Amino acid sequence: MSIKVASLTKKYGEQVAVNHISFELNKGEIVGFLGPNGAGKSTTMKMITGYLPPTDGKAVVCGFDIETHPMEVRKRVGYLPEANPLYNEMYVREYLEFSAGIHKMKNAQPQIEKIIAMTGLNKEVHKKIGMLSKGYKQRVGLAQAMLHNPEVLILDEPTSGLDPNQLVEIRDLIKEIGKEKTVLLSTHIMQEVQAMCSRAIIISNGNIVADDKIDNLQHVNKQEKVLIVSFENEVDTTLFKKLRLAQKIESLENKRWRIRANNPEELRKEVMKWALDNDLYITSLQTETQSLEEVFRSLTTSK
């Protein structure tokens, strides 16, 4: 278990920023940590990394408690905060050498060069950080987070400020890193979560409102009772009257039909037999899902 959070709580006076949340992350997982602004994402990340003490509850990283063994936790965590504080007067390589010194890394130069290449900073190493674009500053922040080869990466808005090409490169890098490490990342870009993460934790008003695989989250809604069926040829609409379980049938474009029923799995079986009996060739048959953005809105918008 790389990260274990149990009833973690943070209060500021009477205000509860994080309210007794619990979750676990294993090695090799890339998990999206989602929520509206002010939901408690950054506060939770700061507590896990040891930068902010919890009011109650506990968090354990790679077997070490964040309160009793904070330095052991920090050795094993790479952290990219949302603000991404950098020394603008330092050159890129100089800053990474400085960071290596903080981590007391021995023979750090090969690792520095490796990280520079991994994050695509080769062409910018001769510049001062203050001269870089926001996207390249974000790369420098990511480079320092990965420099000491941590077991866990906590990334707060890691793709902020990147152009589309840079975004794809960093996304691929995070996916590659996630094969060997545990990655917890927050972002407001739902497409990035779907592209990088197998699982998402959604927090709202300091409470976890969902924690599941992306595919499962997209099926937890009323649209779970809907099948989308595509046919090779046009279908005689009178044939649909033979579908006993269908409650509502809607025509879509490109020979596609939306069929609603209380029991989609039984309907799926009926549709397959019905198509066979009527010499209809089905090219696609799938359950309709919500987009992750729709799921997010439904779980975090006050009714």
C-alpha cells in the first residue's frame, strides 16, 4: 500500500476544509483527484506530503506516518504544488542541482540529465527559470518532483499552462511513470483524467462523494438503462414492436438507435435474438454512458 488515508480531517477554526476522508492507493495506480475549487483537494495533498498537519485522522505513505515520520515520507514523495514555486533567478540545471542537494543525492548529475531529457527541457537548460514560458516552468516543477526517484508522486494541476503538444508529452510521461510508481494528480481537465487515470476520487465540500474506476463512475446514473444499437442497414421501424422489454426507442443518426429498458442486460439478450430472427446485422451494441464531466457535475453541483 503506497498511500493510506484514514478519516483525515482539516479544520480552520469552525470551517471544515477536509471532513474525515479515507482512501487507499496502490503501487502502479494513477488516480485522478477531482473536485470544484475549494473542495479540499490541495489541502488533502498538502497533508499527505507533510506540508500541512491534519486536525484529525492519519495518513501513511509507504509505511510511514506523515506526523511521526515526516522526513521519511518526504524522501519517498515527489510533490508538484499548484503554485509551483521556483527560483526565477536560477538556471534550469542549476535549480535541479540545488534540488538534488536538498535531497542529499550522491552522484546526482546522471539523474539530472535523465530528468532533463524526460521532461523535454534540453533546449531550455541554458535559460534562467524566469525567462521560461508557463508550460516550461511547469516542466521544471515536474522535473524537481521526479528528481530523487520517489515512490509516490503528488501532482497538483500538472498540465496547467501546457500547449496541446506539451500536454500530450507530459501525459505520456505521467502514464509511463505510473507503471512503476503511485501517482495522485488533481486537474480540472476531465479529458486528461480519462486519458491518464484508471480511477478517480471526487471530493466536494471536503467530503469524498465518489471513488471508483472511471468506467464504473460513468455507469452510475440513470443512463445505465440505455442501450445504443448500430445496424449495418436501415431497419423497418415496425420490427421494433417485437421487442418486449423496450420501453422507449429513439432513432439516432447513422443507423443508430437508442433503446431504454429497466433491465439493460436482459434487453441486450433480447435484442441479439431479435436481430438474428429478423436477419438484421448489428455492428455495435453498447451501454450508453455519461461523460466524466457530466458525472462530476452531477456529484458536485448543489441540488
